Amino acid sequence: MLQELSLPTATITADSVSETEGISSAEEESSPTVKPIPVTTNIDSTDERGEEETPTDQEEAALDATEMPEDEGETLPQLSYDDLPPFSQWRDWPVLPIVSDTAWQIYQQGLLAGRNPQAVSVFGDCQSVPEVFWGEFDGHNYEWADEDHELIETVDWYRGSFNRESVTAKDGTTAAAILWELWIPADNETCLYGESPLECEVRINNPSIVFISVGTHWELRNERYLRRMLDQLIEMGILPVIATKADQREGSDGWVNEQMVEIAQEYEVPVWNFWAAMQNFENGGLIEGDTMLLTDEALQVRRLSGLKALHTIRLQLTYYQENH
């Protein structure tokens, strides 16, 4: 039986997110309200009497229609989510994500609400745009190493998601920018008036999974915006995956990565610990003399590591689907 899930939700308004701290209260109060995306799912799986609801035949059929392909001979993570160290020991977390019961329930409710099980979105900065991150996987000419052939089925499953342009992946994107309607370029023709980048991307791509690999909001409100982002995604039945950063430009103590893992552990959503994947590289994978940008070799590792993260999530969701 799945655990009952009850998480906070938030309605995002334009006056709750601003690009800088210097906007006055009067200016914030005059900002137009962004209408939240209609939500057709209730993550709480109990009825008003506190009894667990049983999916209807139509809902069961919908879930059957989205069944993921089986992967013969592949191994699931040996750890459970509850076995992970506390967030303060985030450096010891595995690179590849672990799916919790709560994460599975978010995903399942999203499928019932009509989320596309074969669509994934990326929220990120300049190192997450298609030409730098996953874009080449949408083609058919990628030369796979022998040890990576298992990833091809995952690429086929999510094909079409990797090389698409999105307002949620561009240079300078932060957690705040994802929620800010003015982050959308004025000449954009795909987003509706008043939509935030998050709302626009969800409406267009209808993802069941979102990878969050955004830069830091320097005004120290990163936690606030990240929580708002997770609240809105989860309310819509979309599974967030939080990625740690290779750089620690905010300070050598890694407080931003620790904060992100703390929030992920609180919400029980998967973490792609990319920072850990860079520790065998000189200078942590960063270009010599740079505090943020990765070397070409590190970028290639990032592409494959991110794809492996998506692959292992798909395997775990398949396992849950077959055993619940």
C-alpha cells in the first residue's frame, strides 16, 4: 500500500517573485497576478472519510497504457531512500538518484492526471540548454560505448524531449527566474500572457519528470524559490529531480548543495548528485581559473551522468509499477 502523501502547495503570483531584492513593496503589490495552472489531480490518495480510494477501471486502463518497457538483466539500486545519509552528509550521497515511495506516488498521480510518461523537461542554466546537455541524444547518430548501450531504450522512451528549446533552460536561469513571468523573452511566441516559465513549459511539454539544475539566486532566497517550485510541480503531479552543482562559487562549505539536498530529502524526491561525479576531475571538472563553467570532458560526463540518472529513475518507476 502506498503511503498517504500530504505536502504543502503554493499559488505562484508575479508579486511573489522578483529578479532582485530591490523591488519595493508598492511595486510588488502593483504587479499582475499570474493565474496558476489548473490542477486536475489530488496527491492525497484518501477520500473525505479518510479511507484509501481505489482507482476506477478507467484509471487502471490509463496506467496500463503508460506501462514502461521492461529491461532484462538490469540492476536496481541496492539502497532504499530511507537508507540515505542525512542531508548534512550530502557529499556521501550516490551520484544516481533513488526513488522513494512518495516520489512514486507523485508520479502515479501525475499519470492519472494526464501527464506524459514519455516527456521529461529540464530547468537549468547555460549548461542545460540542448546543444550543451542532452540535445545530441535525440538524433540517431550518437556513438554509444559498449557499457552505455543499456541507455538506448531510455533514450527511445523519452525521444523528442532532449533537443527541444524551452524557456526553462537558458543562460542565467535561477530558481527565481523559473517562477518569474518577465524571464520569458518579449519575442517569445509559445508562452501565454502572464505565464511563468514553469507554467509555460508544463503546458507545452506536459512532462511527468522535471530535472532541476538551476544556478543560485544570489539574494539568499534560493530556498524559498526552490520550495515554491517543488510545491507547484508536485501539486501538478510532476516528479522533480534535484541536481547538485559542480561549482561551489558561493563558498567552499557547499551550503547551496546542502540546502538543495535538505529540501529534496524533506520532500522525498530524487537527487542527482552531479557534484560527486566530478570529484575525480582536476579542479572539480571546472575550467582552470573559472568558478562555474565545466571543461569539455566534464560536460560530456555530465550528459551521460544525467542520462544515467534518468535511466535509473525509469527502471525504479518500472519496478514500482510492476509491484504496486
